[in-house]
Amino acid sequence: MPPLDRGGAEAYWWTVIAAIDKGEVQGAVQLMCKMRANGRHRAEAGKLFVHRRARRKGLARALLGALEREAFARGITLLLMDTRKGGDADRLCTSLGYTFWGEVPDYARSHDGELHTTAFYYRRLVNTNVPKQ
């Protein structure tokens, strides 16, 4: 969300799984682990995006696959994700086997100030459903 200074932007990029082609970021996703003792088995997939020029090529699936492998390697067995209802990521979650568990109207604000309904999903990570490389 604006305003974002260069230092804040650089700090953010060091925390994500990114897809870079010819020196340009094509997409990214962030694994946000819980720090509380009762939640160390779960994490959130956050800030998933794919640049317009790289869409419809399987990059979002590949990024989430990499995130799920990393999460599982860290002992994460429950992955949560939320996204704007009705968007491409909403359909992606369903197609990847995430379970829809609810929605909240006016939950997230976009860069232009518009409020959007957010859909919430989860996926249990077990050895049999974590994508192979």
C-alpha cells in the first residue's frame, strides 16, 4: 500500500519466494509463519501475485507449489490463504484443492481505496499432497 519507501520495499523482497526472469520479478508469494506456540503448525500464504505479462503460464501454481514444499519442510501442516472473492486467485485456490471456509465483506482495501469481500481458504499439508519439484 502506498506510500512505500525504498527501504521498506527492499526489506519486503528479502522475505518472499519470487520468480525472476531476465532480472525482472514476474511473481511472488510470501510464507507467513505463526510465532505463537499453539500455532507453529500453521502458516499463511500471502501476497501472491503474478505480473500481467506472466499470467496464464502456470506461474501462480508453481509459486504456491514452492511455498507448500517450503512450508512442509518447516513442519507446517496447515496452510491458510485469503483472497479477493471472485478473482483469479479465488478460482486458483479451489482448483488446487484448498477448502473454502468463509468470507467477510469489506475485509480488504485495494490501492484505490475500494473495499472488497475476502474469501478464506485452508489446505492440510501431508506428504501425499505437497507438490513435487
